[in-house]
Amino acid sequence: MSIVLDIPNAALDPKGYSQVELRMHSPSGDLERNVPVFNGSFNLGDLTPMDGASIDAVLRNDTGEAVGYGRSSQPMDLVAGATLTVPVRRPIVYIAGQVDVDQDGNPQTNDLHWTTVPATFSDLSSGMPTDGSTTLGQTSVLMVGAGPNLYELQQATSDPSGALTGNATVVPVSTGDHTLAAPLSGTLSGGVLDGAGTDDGKLLIVGTTMHLYIIDTMTGAAKSIADGNFARVAIVSSDASGMTAVAIKNRGDTTGPCQTTAELDWIGVNPDGMDQVSSLGVGGYSDVAGDRGHAYYVDACKGELGEATQSGVMSHRTNLGKPTALAVSGAQAWIGVEKSGTPAQVTLLSASVTGSDPPRALFSEPSTQVVDATRYPGVQRELDASTAVFNQLEVGAGGDYVAVTLASTYHGDAVFQANFPQMDVEAEELRVLDASSGAAVERYRSWCDGVLLIQSGDIPDWACATQTGQSAPTNPMYEHKISSMTFLFGKK
């Protein structure tokens, strides 16, 4: 039997690998092999035949870091004489969003112009901290990974609110060199909120403020299958018989009192066009995830992690606090938990989906932001977050990395004795962590901006400071708020 690891043979090919790790999963059991690579080839030795196996492949360097990752798009039979192809790409995380431009340079006047900007990417195999300079060629509001394929959704913004307006278009992006192809023919109405793709790259599911869409990337067609505001979507499974997915309608804001108006929907997309969308109930549903044919959810009001099926939901874990973000890979869950207070606090938990083991915190911390008085070196002020939320959570590179995006708001009253003005600050960042240990791999603050209410005698100029291990844009043109985050082969 031959296993072919398919790479694009282009600028973004995985480099520096010396070993390959293959994980084969089937209904009869799992098998894992770690073998060296010599001149582009490897020998797995004898294998037990397996029917309906899914394959994960990780390329690692001499220190064991993942420099390439891939996953089979469909179950395969491991039998003598077979040739199995697994696409492999670099472990790259993509973020997209908007930026506001101050028209007159005066922070006290509200003359901001919101616009979309090119997506930023972080190549985790490079070992270089993100500074915002690695971008894709055009503006984007959402990046969607679909197996080895990547898609960019583009949409205009209204001035000055920044609300997304007009129809959105879907643009294929080469994962070999990041060139952009012509947009697909289908368009989407409503502001784009969230998206996911199948492992074979043939279908996307995208939620907007008005509709839930299925996009056929082969024909370019975009079809609305339900009306409403869909803020979270996840693929459950896909094969020749169609696709199943889950979505959350009317999710609401997580920063205030818990809302029980979110609807959890089960979606069936069939080749004959008889698509089905059915409600599994209304509650405090805040995020969904899919893994190996199973669908999972978290309920922020119940503090619950559970599993969804076409016939209903079942609880697996409770007493989680206020869970608002979820990703699952290999029956291991990563859960983002928000806690209000002064300061607001964020916690990222790791736990098996159905086990009784206590969850483990990869990080748990109050959200604070230090600002510097730029005219007076050494003069600083620490602000406590009034709100701190998880915007996105995804597992990438075969479970090696877990990434989150966080958004926080800060308020500081005027301190007359120190000539500190009243200030309101917003900050957003991407964090990538080792999924098992919680060690920081990347911490990039994409956005930090504020409004000052300056009185006579106040210190006029302030700037956000970076924390230890945190990088920030090296140029103001790279700054933006984060509306989406995705890995190639990622798990939501």
C-alpha cells in the first residue's frame, strides 16, 4: 500500500521536516506510526488492514514541531495495493476584520471611517512572531478553511458605522502561494458572520445576519436554506450522500445577562436538493463544534457542554461557568469561559468530551491593559477590563495547536491628581497555544485603540503597551479588529 502526502509544489510547501506522524482512525480501532523521512519517502512497515479509515498526517522537524499537517477528505480502506492520497499544508492561521481611520487625527471627534483590510496570516512553522506584515492581497471580512482549500469572503462596509453592506462574494485563495482566483458566481446577502467548509473543499456553510447559505465551490452557486441571523456554524460530516451541520440562530451578545433566545439548528444538505433545517430547541446556546461525525454545543446559561443529534441534545458536562466558545478534536474539547467582574476574566479549559476528569485550564486570567503616556517615559496606567469575550476558538494542525481570538473593553475614570484623562479603550488579540501544555506559541494584539476625554492640564497622548510575549502591528496600516479566524484543516 502507498500513502502519498500531496503538497502544492509551490512557495508555501512545508519545509524542514524530518519525520512523519500518521494517525489512522477506523470503527475497529486506531493506529499511529511515527517514522523518519528520507529523500521525500518513508516506510510505515506492516499495517493491519482497516476499512473506512480516516487519516491524519503531521510533518515534524527535528525538534518535533509541526511544520505540515493534513487530513483525508473521505474514509479510506487500508488494503494491499491501495494508493491513498492525503493533502498536506503548512500550519497557518488566518485572521480577518476591519479597521477605522481617524479622519482628522483628533481622538475627541467622532469622524471614523470603517473599512475592510487584507487578511493577516501567521505561519506557525516559521517561528517568527506576527507583526501584521504578512497579509493576503485584498480586503476580507471572513476567511474559511475547507480541508486543503481556503476561501475569502469580501463585503463592503458602510460609513461611519462599519456595518457590512451589499452582497458578499466568495473568493478562492491558493494555499500554494496565496494568489486569489476570480470570485465564485454566487453572492450572499446580509452581513457575513461565520463560516465552515467540508474536508474535501466542495461545500461551505456560511451564516449572515439574514440567511444561512450553502455554497457549492465546484459550481459557484450560493443557496439560502434558512432565514435569520446565524452567528455560529460547524460541519458535522460530509460524504457522497450529502452534508450535515449545526448552527446557532439568534445567538445574541455574551457580555450582558445570559440570554435564552438562541436556537440550535440541525442542517441536512442532500444531493437531491431536499435540504432540511430543523430546530433542536431554544436556550443559551453560544457555540457549536463538529468532530468525526459528532456535533457538540455549549450553553452559556446552563454552563453545559453537550452533544447534538438530529433528534435532540444530551448533556455531557455541567458546572462550566459561562462557556461561550468551543472546539473539539479527537473527542477532546477546548472551552472558552467568560466571567464578568472588575476586571472581567477569560479562561480556556481542556477536557474530554464525555469523561469525568476535571477540566484543565490552559490559561485563566483577568483582562488588563497598560497604557503609556508617550510624552512622559515611564508614566503608565493599568486599566481593568469591563468586558472580555471569546470571539473565535479553533483547533489546528492535528490537535497540536489551539487558537482563540479575544476582545476586551476598558474604562478609566479621570484621575485629576495625576492629570490622567478619562479614557475608553478596546483591544483584540490572537493567541495560539500548544493544545496539550497551554504554552504560548503566538500572541498577537491586532488592535488597541481608544477615546480620550481630555480636560485642561491632562496628559494628552497615550498608547497601548504590549505585554511580555505579545507582539503588535509594526505599522498602523496593519491594525484591524478580528471578525474571523481559521486554520487549514482546522476543527471548530
